[in-house]
Amino acid sequence: MNANLRPHTTMMIVPTGVGAAMGGYAGDALPVARAIATVTDRVITHPNVLNGAQLYWPLPNAYYVEGYGLDQFAAGRWHLQPVHQNTIGLVLDRAIEDDLCWRHLQAADAARATLGLDIHSYVTTDTPLGIRLKQADAATWGTLEHPDSLLRAAEQLLQAGCTAIAVVARFPDDVGSKALNAYRQGDGVDPLAGAEAVISHLVVRQFQVPCAHAPALQPLPLDPSISPRSAAEEIGYTFLPCVLAGLSKAPQFNSSAQAHSISASDVDALIVPASALGGSAVLSLSGTPTQIFAVQDNTTALAVDAAALGINNVVTVRSYLEAIGAIAAQRAGVSLLPFTQTMPPIKPLSATNK
């Protein structure tokens, strides 16, 4: 990066639980994030993009920001403060069986020993969290029977000096369900994603610290026909490793700008599926100089496009490959007009009455 230029910043969003063709499965948007990271100075994205269960990829210029925090950041209410390392606290749902609990604790110990992560301690909630899953054709969501228990556990860890929270909640085993089978075959909506978002949103909203969630589930029976897009969730007992890796350097949230903090006004480009422009972060940035790139090929179960919302600062691209090229041009200071089929001549400025 030229020292005389400010960093070029790209935000990448793939909404959770809406059946995105890329980013709707187990870390299948991570290759896109890796490619984007090579043509911009900073990538701001969220766990749904970077998490891949047992799999993850270290991106030195990526910022792992939970969805609620991302919305507050885009609205200008919060700023992102980069860190060298967070101290992670682990919340375990009281409903997790002993053997499954040990699997998650072993995963956390492995992350400490193998990756050098600072995982301080864990707290078991004082009552089962009571996760309930809900699904409609276009989206998944969920409910939490005892949110107060989750908040008490998180508060204990924060008071002990933790600066980021990983949550492992016991999710219903839905073996044999139509929705789960469709997801494992690379079709349909992630049945867990909406409920996971509820959990992390609650902690981030209450305490303004980085948080991400990993569901606790019993291993599924072997199915040789599993889709590659879902396969990352088939290879272990826990989805925790990617969450711990992401939280280890997740930026902190500040209500006011500090030295080296990143603000919404720093975002040069936003990449989002063309049919999913109705999210809070997109709407907040739609009225700013941020250039929005809407990707047509990443279809979702939604139908909320630029025309439906009346958003003007949107460039529609066919694929993420086109979006990456557009960002490279933007960062280089090259207009996108020469890349279009027709380039109109320069128009004279209309005279005004004096």
C-alpha cells in the first residue's frame, strides 16, 4: 500500500439463513473473501462468510465482525478498533451432554496449543438455553428460551478479563428432517443460521464486544452423497475452531472514533448479493459515497433488489469475479466506464440562471 494513500476498504456481506448460493453453506464464501483480500487493503466481513466449521483461512487484512456490530458500524454508531489479540471466553450451554462438552473443551485446548490463541476460561450457563428452530421458505430463525442465562455467563467472562465471547449452544438434532437433508445436499436454507444470529446479536448488543456462535450437535450419520458446499460440517465433532480463530483478532467496538479505528466513512466498496439488498448495513451505506456492487449470480431466497428499494449507487455485476475486477479498478483509480459496452461522450454542464 502506498503510504500516501488511505487504505482501500471493502465490506463483503452474505446474509445468514436466506439460502445464498455462495455463503449459504459451510464456509463456501471463504474462497471469495480470500480473492477479494488480494485486491483491497482491508476486508470487513462477518462470521457467515469466514466460518467453515473445522476449516478456516487466516487473512491478515480481514476484520471478523458479528452481524449486529456490522449494522451498528455501517450506521456510523460504532467504530472498529483493530487489535493484536483478544482474550476469548467460552460459554457452554448447560444442555450440552458431557461427552459433547468434552469435545468442545478439547477443541478449545487444541486451539490454544496449536494456534496460540488466548482462551482464558469457560462458563457453563446456569440453565439450559432452550434453542428452538423456526423456518419459512425464504429464511430461518430461532428463539432462545433463557436469554438471561446466556447474558449472565457472558458477563462473568467479561468481568474475568475476557474481551471476546464464543458461545456453544446445544441445538436440536434434526436428523432425517427434510430441511437438513436438503441442506446437506447443497439445496435449501441452512436450518441453524437464523437461530445462531439471535445468540450472537444478543451478546454484542448487550456488551458491545465481539461474539460468535458454534452449535453443539451430535455427529450426523455418514452420507457419501453430501454436497461439497456442506462437507465442512461433516468432518468433526465441533464447529468451534473457526469461531475461535475468527474471534482471536476480531476488532473491538468503540462508540467514538479512536486512533487507528475504522469508520463507516472509510468503506469504499460493499459487495452483496443482488437479491438481498434490504439489510440494515446495506441501507445505511446506500446513502453514502460507498459504491455498492450487487452480485447477480449469488442468488438467495429473497427478492429485494436495487429497483425495489430505489437505491441508486449500485453497480450490478454478474459474478464475484466481476466484482473483484471492479474493486481492483476502483482501488487503482480507474473509472468503470471504459469497461462498459457503450461509453457516452462528456456532456456540457447545463447553464444556470444567475
